[in-house]
Amino acid sequence: MTTEICAVNSDSLAAAKKILQGGGVVAFPTETVYGLGGDARNDEAVQRIYQVKGRPSDNPLIVHIHSEFDLSSLVYDTPYAGRLRQAFLPGPLTLVYKSKNNVSKLVSCGLDTLAIRVPAHKGAQEFLRYVDMPIAAPSANLSKHISPVSAEHVYSDLNGKIPLILDGGICSGGIESTVCDVTGEFPVVLREGLVSKEMIESVAGKCEVYKFKEGEQARSPGMRYKHYAPRCATRLFEAGQIEEAKECFAENHRIGKKVYVLCEDRFKSNFPSDYVLNLGRTEYEIAANLYAELRKGEAVADLIIAIKPEKKDGIMAGVLNRLSKACANE
């Protein structure tokens, strides 16, 4: 199979719709990461998504829709969910509702819920409006590998596996959407992201973060399995372990390993500048740069030493979640 990268335009959108109508899959941009999309109503298409990614079949998918899509055709609503949509959508927030079972059962892995997202990316909205169908889409990469934030990242993972990548440039958000369960009396965050618990709480009045227990069924993507991992060795250090990280760098550099350090800007002076993967200064910079810097690092490094950012709450909770899954010491 030949994989084409095409800008989002009338010709590429027509080609994408034809592929989707035939049960195929295409990659498309969002403001968070690139998605691998198929018709959520079509069992064959959903199976194809899992097959292309090598994704475990018990890891649910998110359904993407455009701003004017009839949400009530897919799920049962709750009053505070409407307030969250008004405050944060379109944007990097996925809401998990009770499902009306009008999509493939494979999307939710047998659960009675359905995760819905309305991306803010202009190209994503053009794509979703043009095809006008619910699109099931995880990140457009091989399972467990670093999520893609450019069309080139998608191509490096999925070349020859999918026919079309819609190129919408570099993703501005950089980490996956927050996933929030809205089926109960108050929202519960299942996966942290760019819409923080505190932001949700300010709208809904109360919000909790769910703690996943090993052995139970995942209610959201990103709750189980190692994710976002580079194809090289990693070591992860706390922000307060700079001296230990410096010793690890020196020891591995001395024995001839190509060692790079992934850290926020404030820590970069502790390491030789040529070996720093700089995440930036602000929360939004760090989130936006995380996957791009991990991809850059895996291309040159035998070992990436990752240092957790000093700030732990707000948006950084989502960054820390991704970084811990990507570079967990095993």
C-alpha cells in the first residue's frame, strides 16, 4: 500500500471520505495529536484501526465529531456536561457519556459508555464536516510508541499501512485530550490533559480524578499499558534528583553511550547544551514539545534521561502522566 501525505483541501477530503465509506482508515490532524480515523459505525473499520496500530482490543477508542453533529444521536446527556461543552468545546476535552449504542460495539470494548470529542483544529473540523460521520480515532502511531504531532511522525510509523495522511501542520497542544466521565452526579477525570481538573471544577462545581486499579477494565484510552515510549532506553528522575541525573549522564557518557537529557528550560544548564532536549519554559510549551522532543531524542540517543517538571498540578498533571508512562523505570 502506498501512503500519501496531502494538505487538507477539497481533493484530499473527497479521497478521505471515499476511503472511509469503503471501511478504510485515514490519519488526520487535531490540536492535540494526529488521529487514525475510521467510521465508528462500521465494525470492519474499527477492527482496521486496532489492526493497523497493533492496539490491544480492550483499550477503548474516542469518537470525533464536528461542532454541528447531532450529539443526541449517539449518547444520553447530563446538565453539567452541557456547561462543560459550552466552556471548553471545541477543544482538547473528551466527555464520556452513556451510549445509545449507535456505533460499533468495538469502539467502547463492550462498555455501555461512549467517549466523544469535538476537536478545535481547523483541519479536523473541515475533515469531520466533510465526511459527516462519527469518526473513531486513537492516536495515529504504532501502539505504545510516542504519539505523533506531525504528518511526518505518522508517516514514520504507518507508512505502507494506511492510504492517506491529511497534513494539518504541527499540533499546537502536544498531548492527548483530557478524558472526563460525565455519567455520574459530577465529572470524574479518567485521563488528565490540557483541560485540567481545576478548570473542570470551576465550571461543574466538583470534579475528581479517577485512580485506575490494575485488573479492572479500562474506561478510557491511556489508563492501561505502557504508552508514548521512545525506541531507546530511558531513565526518569524527579525534579529534586538533578545530582543523580547528572551522575547518570556522566557515567553513561563515559562508557560511550549517546545520552540525551529531556528537561524543562530551568534545568538545562546542568548538562552539556548539545545533549539537551529542551521542553521549554511554560506549561503550554512543555506540553506542546513533549512528544516532538522524545521523537527527536530517540533518533539519536542510546539513552534518554528524563527529568520531571517541577510543577505538578494543572496542565502539568497531564504532562507528568505521559512522561511517566513513556519513560517509566523498569
